[in-house]
Amino acid sequence: MEEDQIYAAKVPRAPPADRNKLNDKRFIIRERQRGVEHRGILGLSVAVQTEAQAMFGKVKHPEIIGSSLFCNPISRWLIVSMLFGVISSSILAQEYPGKPLTMVVAFGVGGSADRMTRAMSAQVSKELGQPIHVINKKGAGTLLGANYVLAEPHDGYTLLANTFSPYLLNTILEGNAAYTIDDFAYINFQWFDEDLIALYKGSPFRDLPELLDEIRTKPKTVKASVVRGSAGHLMAKLLLETLGIPQGNLNLVTYNSGGQARAAVAGGVVDFIVISAKGSEPIREYLRPLAIVSAQADESWKAPPINEALKPLGIKVPLLPGSARGFATTAVFKRRHPERFEKLISAFKRALENGELQQQLDKADIGKRWIGPEDSREIMKDSFDIFKNYSHLLKL
């Protein structure tokens, strides 16, 4: 007897329309004298072979591969092409990221979001094994940066760095943005900050009531700097609204980045500023704090809670949520490539656990919290509801 004997096993005949397609589903079994060898498609594993066979209809014994269907050169070429397409897609997913990434800062150079992004980029790059380029797309209260990221391919290679609350919120509420908060997949918010109301150190005003009285009685003489669309911008408007002071009485200068707004007050170009407290550490020597937008005093700034500072005027103002800075990508990317999204989450989490980076962030007074995607999303939803009640003031 020959070493190999070939037997043809017929399965039940397919309906007439399927006979040519399946070539009567004749399967060849190769037996050896020392056991049975199933010679599948190009030596691929039984698991992969079974998946391939499933594309063409179930067989009585799917482990027995080697149909005459696969002996036809054209059929074999088509099958192998499909199989390698599936395998290639799996490999590509496993190899993400396979090229450099870009972090898009929705502010100018030197602001808090920019400093956070540049501090984080090197360690996240190490975790992902690819270079990360940081670019700035400032303008329209972060609308330009957000639109830039949404217009890029949804492949996980373009990330958005932003002060999501309140800036992204205000682009939706007052900036005519076409997107919603649900169009973004939030990776992590790591830096939270309450707003500080502070004078230029050379300003003559002693406290917040005196400053507000000057705005009331001497229109256009007092100047203030804020970042456009920020919580500080809204708080400056809310103070005037609560006291019945015309909005036009204050010469309010809006900037596209925190760096610019802080430079204005540090240089004495404006009399006071309403902006995030932690991000103002580099210019501390040029400031004289009046109040912190919080229910508690800020010991590091020696600043009383805002409503305590307003007691002599007999008013209270709502405590607006402070800044929430972090990173996000698009919701479409998360939906299409959940495995890639998880890799990004893991990379950012590991980066924030790195001791060397933690020291670097502490030294620069940059937040380093890990709250993750779900809590970040909840913060966005809660903040959106609050700002929706007061954002109309930004139009005044």
C-alpha cells in the first residue's frame, strides 16, 4: 500500500444553485500509516481553517479541511487573500501606535494647558513607544483646536489637550460649535484649579469691595484681563450683574491664552485678573490676591473665599466650577477602535504613576491626578449643566 491513500468523502449534495460554488463540497482526507494528518489550507492552524470554512458554509466535520474547493487555484487565491486581510487587520491593531502622534493644544504657547501638555508628552511618548508632536491651535475660545481634532482621521493619532471645563463647554453654549460634549472621548482630567481674583501689585485698591466701587463710579477706568470663555471671564461678568453695575463700565480685555492674560497683569497693563490660581504661581510676585472662587480660603495665596470678601456689600455669587484640564480624543475613534483607546488610557495612567514625572509636575505646580475616562465624562456633564444657567452673560 502506498504511504498515502486518498479517499473522497461526499457530504450531502447542495441545492443546484450552490453546487458550482461549493464544488459538491468534496473533502479529501489524507491518511498515513501512523495516524491521520489533516492537511489544511497552506498549513494554517485548525482554528483559522475552521473560520475560513465558515465563510463558505458549515460542513459535517469542520476539522477536516482540504476541500477540492481549495484545490481550485482561483478559489484558493480568493480565500488566502481574505484570510491575510483578516490577519493583517489584527496585526495592525496590535501594533498601534505605528507612527508618531500629535497632541493639539487648544491654547497658545505658555498657558496652563500648554505647559501641562509639554510636560506630559515625553513620558506618554515613552509609554507608547512613539514620538509625540505638540502643536498649538488657539482661537475662538478653543473652538479652532477642537474642530481641528474632529476633522482629523479618527485613528487615535491626534489627541486634544484642553481646559475642557469651562472652555469647551462655552464653545458649545455660546460659540456656535457644531459638536457636543458627547463627540469627545475623555482620557483623563488631571489638573483642577479654582479661580483667583488678584490685583496687579501696584494697584491702589485695598480689597474687592473697593475695586468694584471704582468700577461702578468711574466707568472705563478699571482694566481687567481674563481668558475668553473661561470661568474667570464668566465670574467677572457675574460680579457686575449681581451688583447691578453696567457691563460696559469695566474695561475687560479678553485673551486666547492664560499666558497672555497673566503677562498683562504682571506687566501692569491691567489692574486685576480673574484666572486659575495654580497656573498663576509663576507670576505670584506680581500679584496681590483679593479672593478665591471657592467655599474655603486658599492658604497658599492667603485669599478669602469670594463670598466672604463680598460680605460688606451684602451679596453672594454662585461658586462656578473651576478649570478642569486634561486630554481627549474623538468619540468616533473610541467606538471604532476600542482596543486602541484602551492603550491610550493605559499609557496616560502609567505616565502619571512615573516618579520622575510626578516630581517634574510638582516642581512646575501642574496637576497630576488620575480620575480616568468615566469620572472625566461625569465632570463634563455636571459642569455643562451649571454653565448653561449663566453663560448668557458672556454675550453682554
